[in-house]
Amino acid sequence: MSADYPETWMFSNSEPPKPSKLDVDPADVLRILNLHHLSKLVAERGVPMHGAPAVGLPLHSNGHLGADLVHVKAGDQFPVHTHPGDHLLLSLGGRGTITVADVTYVVEPGDIYMVDGLVPHAVGAHPDSEHILVAIGAPHKAVDSPERMAWTDWLGRPVDAPILPSSVQGDAA
Ligand SMILES: [Fe+2]
């Protein structure tokens, strides 16, 4: 019981009044970032991502759920991979790709797509454009963490050398 309550309540069956608001400092629990601003910085200031030709800026993470801003140069692709958690991907700038079962679809700013982490997949940038996207994942791993993804073949079997998607075959635009 809080020391702020009258001492008599310590011996009463009645509950002390509930505070109408949580006793928190908003600055301690709320962090607002602007994706339009950060998307201009990610290519230059992003951290190299483990196992992929991309850089990322950490946005938010509580250790379970997290989001990162990712930049992929024109034509670059993540290797085929899996990971324990699923992720939501939001295309923010340029033009990108998402490949599942070696079929590649083009995504554009405003497209949001969910990928099952245990289904082998690859994200990337269109050959003609960089791609900036937000990756929201749970469980969340740091952008440079070796645990963020594991290289696989299209059947999900671990591989030592990266396998890249064959080509851009579809167009979601
Ligand atoms: Fe992934």
C-alpha cells in the first residue's frame, strides 16, 4: 500500500480510491519517431544488417515486439531465410520486392504485407529503385543480430551459402 494513503486505511476492509491515471511520466513510456524524417537518414546512418546487403535503424523494441527501418539498395535482395517470429512489413519509399516460393512480387509505398517467419522468403529492392521499409517483428531481434534470421533454401533447410531469389516475376502495382 502506498505511503500516501491515510494510515486508517491500513486497517480497513475498504479499498483506497483508485488513481484516475497511471502515475507515469509520459516521457518514460512514450517515444514518438517520425518515419518520413528517418527514411531520409537510414541509408547513411543505418547499421549493417547481419546476413543481408541492407542497413537498418532501430525504431522501437520492448524486447518482444519491435520495429526497424530498413534500407535496401536498388537490385539488392535478402537471401532466402526464415526466423522464429512473423513480421509485418510496410513499404515506405522507393520500390521493393517480396519473394515467397521463389515468386517475386513488387511492392510500393503504402503496401503492407505479413510474412510467416517459418515460410522461406526474401525481401529486397526493385532493380530500378532503392527500397525503404519498416519491419515490425515479434519476437524482435536487433538489426545486426545473428539471431535475426537464418539462411535457408526454398524448402526451409539451413544452408551455409546465401540463396537469392531468381528474378522479379510479378508486379503488385
Ligand atoms: Fe524475414
